[in-house]
Amino acid sequence: MLAYFLKINVAIALFYAFYRLFFYKDTFFTWRRAALLCFFAVSAVYPLLNIQTWITEQEPMVAMADLYADIILPEITLTPEQATADWKTLLLQTAGFVYWGVVCLLAIRLLIQLIGIIRLSFRCRKTLIGDTNVYLLRQAGGPFSFFHWIFIYPVSHTEDELSEILTHEKTHANQWHSVDVLISETICVFCWFNPFAWLMKREIRTNLEYLADNRVLETGHDSKAYQYHLLGLSHHKAAATIYNSFNVLPLKKRIKMMNKKRTREIGRTKYLMFLPLAALLMIISNIEAVARTTKEVAKDVIEAVEENLTPKTTTPDMEVATETAPLETPAPQQEKDKLVSYKGVVVDKDGKAVEGAEFLVDRRYDLPKGQSYVTGKDGSFSFKAFENAKMAVLWNKDGKMMVVTVTIDKENNSNMKIVMNREWQNPPANDPDNPVFEVVEQMPEFPDGGMPGLMQFLSKNIRYPVNAQKNGTQGRVTVQFIVNVDGSISHIGIIRGADPELDGEAVRVISTMPNWKPGMQKGKAVRVKYTVPVMFRLNDEKKEEFKPVPKIDESIVVVGYASQEKSPIEEDVVFEIVEQMPSFAGGMEGLMRYLSRNIKYPVTAQKARIQGRVLVQIIIDSNGNVTNPKITKSVDPSLDAEAIRVTANMPKWQPGMQRGKAVNVKYTFPIEFKLQ
């Protein structure tokens, strides 16, 4: 409900800015009235329209949802301090009371005004002036109308003025302008804290007067006499605000609009711009909803997820498959007999108890329900798991994380002491002295074989959780982490989750990886962000029947760029000059436009006032793919990395041609980073 309410207010602000930019000065008063009412209608309806299914089928939309989830959505923070939760609850409750209190006051004010007009209609004598029914005011006052009730004090006006007034007020009545007024008043009651709602109400009221004034002039009344008449009534004060008053302020705007040259008819076409804006709002709203869904991470690994990740370079999927078997097939009896208790304490290197450390346990088989895998205030833990289960302890403190692999001592399972004596793995990702790169000259590499070694490690260590098998749960879990300068893994997080147990298993295995070969930039080891998608997939046959899977050996399929093996391009002939050079869609102008739209100036470079020209060299292969991007002239590591990132994400080019045949061509272009 809160998200819906916030979306309404954001839309009102956006529409008001849109109105002021495009419609504020034209003379299409009827179109403006329709647009203003549509602004309120779309603001209230668009958060309710659900196109999430369609969005999840569109890859660009899914990418936008991931980006939104990683950058915009607020960080999830868990805290055991009850006092903090109570304080926040009290603050939210107070804000709620204040909001509804003001809503009640404004609603009462609106109701009093309605009752006042109804009472006035009963107290005033009804008569006929010309062909118009009017209510005669008992004392001098400005004329006004509410729906089809027209109130006037005729003694104060000449015959010509009465004709102008009745034409003006009949326009309000016949066109049901009071409906617009009540809608805008109701919006302001519920969105009272939003200044744009009040500004929108003012525009609606002013435009209604423009409509009525325009009608008076169309009926043949003298323009100057009418304007002097308005000025003569400007001293009258209004007793209420929900009726349509003849002399509503600001008169200066009304007089200027009456004297304004009429807008050309072709200008009506600009109102069609409202349609794509409304569609964009609906798409963004549903992307936000999809993003919130993707942001939900398993409860048993939430402490391990480092928030505010930025999904960038991604390796192709690693698929983890498992074969199904009848549910009736039990685990071997000797396996069941190996369920043992693990008890002990977790302490830091100084011997102090560690509270809130979490055990990531190998879920090869069903574990007993209702157990806690998080240490208590005294650092103690107690749970049951199968003998020889692989496990690790993950400790988050002050935004830092430490992971220790547990070595099981079969003779001491009930009196374990685990010391968290590793170095903190993740200094802040925004540390200017130790920046995190997205793409570097030499990407990090898994030890002992690169990508094949990573494939073998995952095949030996990933266990498909039994509950996920029974429930037929499968899907892609995208894990992101940072490979530090010493090769250690930190900032492990879920970009896109599939299921709590699958998410937990992916995080557990990634956290137990050995140190990698660090990424290199200009001959120096640097921190690099790395993403590994893991696909948990069940066979289609008899999904309702499962058996515990002891291990996954041969079903992983991994294809990736992280291997440092020689690429096929390097083995083929690469031309530097050909008869027809490669071309970007739209030529050089299109390339410059792509770069200007997609390059994001690194924040660290902005703060350090770093600028300059980076020369990027690529190879356009015979299929038009951009391959082997590298820096031939460097300015700064952060600018170099951004240039590589944008270049690597380029769409296909038109390949170079030599003797009528598409060939591999080397291409170099500059990227200028310049601060204003």
C-alpha cells in the first residue's frame, strides 16, 4: 500500500513537470482539461496494472529490473537490537498518525464547504434571469457557481455585465467544471504533503476559468469591457474555495491569456506525447515490482548477501543437473545412521564469543527441521547434520565479512571450538585507495585449470538440496563476488535468486572456493568484480519422484571467457587495412552517439578530476562481433575500465570486407573523458 501511494505522488510530480514543459502556454483549453484529468487518473491506475509476466519475458526489461534491484532498492539490514526496531516502529506509527490527522482535518474542511454551499442554496431565493435559473445572494458578493447552481447579486451589475456573468457561469455549469474541482480537492486531501498536487489543483482551476472566459468572448462580448469588468470585481473576497468563482485569481493570467494569440492547430499533436509517458510509467512500475521480487534472498543466507551490487560482466551459465529417481527409494541405512550432533562455540582471534555467525551446511540430505544455524550471544551453536558434512562459518560485522571453513573432528563433534582468525575479506567496495574493477586487461582466473578447474570444483562440491528436488524447484542462481588482490573471495552476494535452498547452496560453495589468481591491470593485481550464474536443473521425467543425490559428476556444462586460453581470433589472420573497413550502425556518428549514451564517468575519476583520451583497440571478427578489446593509450585505471566495459557491450558491427569476403579487422578509436 505504501509503495502504491508513493508511486501516485511520484507520477503527479512527473506529470506536473511534463505539463509545465509542453502544455502550459498553449490555448487548447479543452485538451488541457482532458490532459490534467488524465494525469490524475493515470497516476492512480498505473501502479495497479500488472504486466510483470510480459516484462520477465523481455531480456532488456529483466536486465533493467536487475539493475534497479541492485542500485535503487534499499539495503536490507537485520539487527538483533530490539530497541532499534521499537524506535523505528514508533517513528513510523507517529508519521502515520500525523498523516491521517491532516487528512481528517482537510476532509472535514472540504465537507464544511460542501455543507455551506448546500445551506446557501436553501437560504437564497431562486429566480429566473433571462432563460437561466439563479440563486440571489442576500448581500453583495462576487458571482459563483457549483454544478448547476449559479449564485449572483444582480443589484451590483449592469445588464451587460449580467450577460457576461451568466455566460461565464453557465459554461462552468454546462461543462461540469465542479467535477474537476472536487477531484483536485480530493487528491489534495490525500496527497497534502505533495506540493505538486496543490500546484496541479491550481492549474486545473485556472484552466477552467480560461475555458469560461474563452466562451464569453466567443459569444460576441467585447473583450476590453469584459476585462475591465473582471478588474472591477477583484475586490470581492471568496467565502469558500470549491465553487467556480467569476473573479477567481490570478486575474493577470486570465487577461494575458485572453489577449494571447491562438496556438496553431498543429500544436495539438504534442498531446500525443502523453501516451508514451504513461506507458513508460507503467513499465517502470512493473520493473520495480519485478526487481523487488528478484531482491528477495533466502533467509538462511541473508547475512551473506552484500547489498547494492552492480551486475556487470557475467560469465555464461554453469548448469548443475541431477537425475531423478523414485521418492520411495530411501537413503541407505548406514547413511541415515550417520546423523550426529554438532555443538560448540565460535570465537574471534582474541577468544571473544562471536554472536550471529552463520553455518552454511552441506544439504546433501534432508536436515532436521526447526534448527538454528546461527550462533547465540555467547557464541554457542547446536544442530544436527550428517557425519562428514561440509560446512563453513560466515561472520558479518560492520559491513565486513569473514568465512572460515570448518574442519570436522569426529571425536570432538560435541565440543567444537571454531576460531574466526582469517583476515576480513571485503574492505568497502567504494574504497578509493583500493577500487573494484569490472573489466581488466587480465581477468581473474580460478586456480588449477582456469574455467575447467572451476567446473570441476563445482561438480564435486555442489549438492542439489533434497527439498528442492521434492518440490521440483529449479532455476538460475546468479552469484557475484569480488576477487581481491591476494586472490581471496569477498562480497559474496545473490544478484538473482531462485529459491532459498538453491541460493544458500550456491553461496556456500562459492564461499569455500580456494584463492584465485587475481586480475591484473597494467601489471598490477587489482580487485575485480566477477559473476557466476549457476543453473540448477531437474530432468523432465517423473519430477514428482526423487532420491538423494550423493554428488554431481558429469552433468555441468560451462562455457566462459574467464579462461586465458588463446582465442580463435588470435589464430586467424587479422587485417589492419582492408578494402571495406568495418562500420558501426550509423557510421562514425552512430558510434559516437552510442558511446555518449552509454559511458558513465567513474565517480572516483570525477572526484580526482581525472580526464583525458583513452585509445581502445578491438578486433571485429568476420561475424561482426566485437572481440579482444584492449587499451593502447591509457589515462587512468578507472577510465580505462569504463572504456573496456562500454566497448565489450557494443552491438554487432558490419564486418570488414576483403575481396568480397568478411574478414577479421583490427580497429582503433578514441574515447574522450572530459569534465565540465
